[in-house]
Amino acid sequence: MSALTVLLVDDEPLALRRLETLFGDIDDVAVIGTASTGGEAEERIAVLKPDLVMLDISMPQKSGIRVAADLVANPRPEIIFVTAFEQYAADAFEVDAADYLLKPVRFDRLRQAVERARRRRAMRDAADRLAEAPVAEARDEAIWVQVATGNLRLPIAQIEWVEAARDYVLFHTATRSYIHRISMAALGQLLDPQQLMRVHRSTFIRPALVSSVQRLGKGLIALEMADGAVVQVGPSYVHAVLERLGLA
């Protein structure tokens, strides 16, 4: 498997250096360039054709959101936004971002985001090779979510875990995240607890995808998911979670 090529885009030199350092500890990636403005990012993408672009949002000349929205590169690189501001999340997923990371970037979240981008890339390549293969229809219940081109019927069976994001929730799947306006309480009424279990006031997880349980002391635990995400369990949910996992 060839290394995933990465372009880093940020107008802060310290942020670029931090990303370069973090990427040095991720296997099978190659940082092939950097850019510090929106215009420079577009030029580097056109020339270098990276597999993945780590893209700051607030930059001179042109914002990262506009850069992603105006991309004409073929094949289109995966985009992971890196920003200090939460309020751009909805805009980021509207342009089909693979993930959205807040500064300062944590290594575990970066690695998770890169692996998601790698899977998306591999699945898109496979889809291009097998474009005429029949697509199986999902039979499970689904939720309609908004995407850049309209609305998408997202099968609940594809959702791996869910986290609250202010007035929205993020549905995390193996290949991307979808933002949806709904309260956690209302979502709890829609979801089958046998499929997606609430483990925190702001989180649901699919128990079958828990790969390990981290004991944090004082009776607290965290769950590592199959995609590498680490999810905190609320104190009032600990017993039920351990019981569900057969660890009580």
C-alpha cells in the first residue's frame, strides 16, 4: 500500500510545524508540501495532487471553506479541516469534509481523522473500479440528513457513534461524518438502544464496535472504538455500559 500524500495548509508557522511533528508519528503518510494562504493552497493542490489536505479555515486571501468548495482537482483530495473555531462545523461538512479538528490538535484525533480519510480514499478508488457493480439497498431504518447536493438517506446501521455539537449532532460512519439538527433527547427516541447505546449525555455508541475499555480511576471509564476514537462514559452510565459489555 502506497503512502497517503498530505498537503498542510495554515497561515500560522507554529501550527504547520506542530502538524508536521504529529504526522511524523503516523505510519504510511508522506507530507509533500505546505501552504499558508488560500490561493497558495489551490496552486499546490493543482500541482502536487495530494491524497489529503489538512486545511485551516481562517486564512488570508481565501478561507479554507471556499478553497474546498471551489476545488476542481481530479481526483479530489480528501479534506480535513483544522481550526480554532467550532462554529464552522456545519459549513465544513457541507463541502464533504472527512473530518473537523479543533486546535490544538490531539494526536489521537488526528490519527483517527487520517484513517477515516484513508478509508474514504480507498472506497472511492474501489467504487471507480467497480462502477457497474450492483449496490445493495439498505433495509434498516434510516435518518434523512442534509448534504451539499440535497438530502441523503443515512441507514442507522452505518452509524458507528454519535456526538453532540451544540444544537446539532454528528453521525460518525466508517467513511465520513454527517451533521444533523436534532436534540440528543429527540434522537434517543428514534434510536434502537440495542443498536446505539447512550453512554454520556452527549454521546451514543454502537456496543459491537467497542474495541477496548480504558479504566480511568475513581470508577470512570472510556471506550476505544474500532475507528480509534476514544469516547468518555458519563459517571451515571458506567454500570449500564459495563453490564452491556459483559464486564459488570
